Amino acid sequence: MIKPSAIIGQVILYGAFAVFIGYFATSPKYHQIPEDVALIKLSISHLGDRECRKRTPEELEKLPRNMRAPLDCPRERSDITLQVDLDGQTVFDTVMHPTGIAKDGVATVYKRFEVKAGEHMLSVRMNDNLAKPGFKFVKEDKVNLKPAQVLVIDFNPDKGGLFFQ
């Protein structure tokens, strides 16, 4: 038979444990970033372009019939240059290299920027073929960031390239 004092002791101990857990579940308040700061996250995965060349009729004639593709495209992908400007100052400038043994994989970058909340001019430029100078993809926009807001810079060729969300 269980003594009433043992039951009362268990209730007190379990109650104290629940209060302990409840307090640390809500206090002290934790903020991942300061209250007047917003986040800009750059997250891009993209296959660099390939530099294909057109085969001459003489080259095509030398090849077997089943291999007579008019374009000769190497397996290797181009490096990708990427620049991010915030309010006219470059905050990130990198060259992304393709992955894989044959350098034919996806180039990926992830970067996080903490900025003061408010209005900013954001400019992102990307070139996925270093054989061609200049930037193939450019996105410039004035963004108004609220405190604790997260703005993501992403890339999707089906949606026109670079975009902010």
C-alpha cells in the first residue's frame, strides 16, 4: 500500500519540475537578431553555362552517322561570378565553382547579411559564362525591410533569373 506522504511528495516534486521546465521554455527571452535588424539571405544553386561550338561540315563528315550532332559542347561548366551591392557598396563578391570531378555539377552559395531595418537599394549581378564579359542576370530594387524580416535572394531561370522574396 502506498503511503499518502509518498503521493504528496511526488506531486510536489513533479510540480516543481513542471514549473522549472515551464519557466525556461518561455524565459529568458531569446532573440536571434537584434530588434532593429532585418536579414538578407542569399541562397543560389545554379549550373554554369557551357561554351558550345558549331562543328564544320568536314568535322561532321568524319564522325559516325549516329554521332553527328551539329554542336560540340564540353562537359565542363563555367564558373559563376556573383556580386551583391547594398546601398551602393559591394558587400559580397565571389566566384562560384562547379562541383564534381568533371566540373559539371551545380555551383552553390549561401550567405546571410544582417542589416538595419529600413529602406535600402539592393543590387545583385550574376554571370554564368565567364567566356562572355559582363553580367547576364541583373536585379536592382529598392527594398523596405521591417525589423526581423527575412528577404531571400534566389535564382530561377524559369522565373527570369534573379528575384527577391
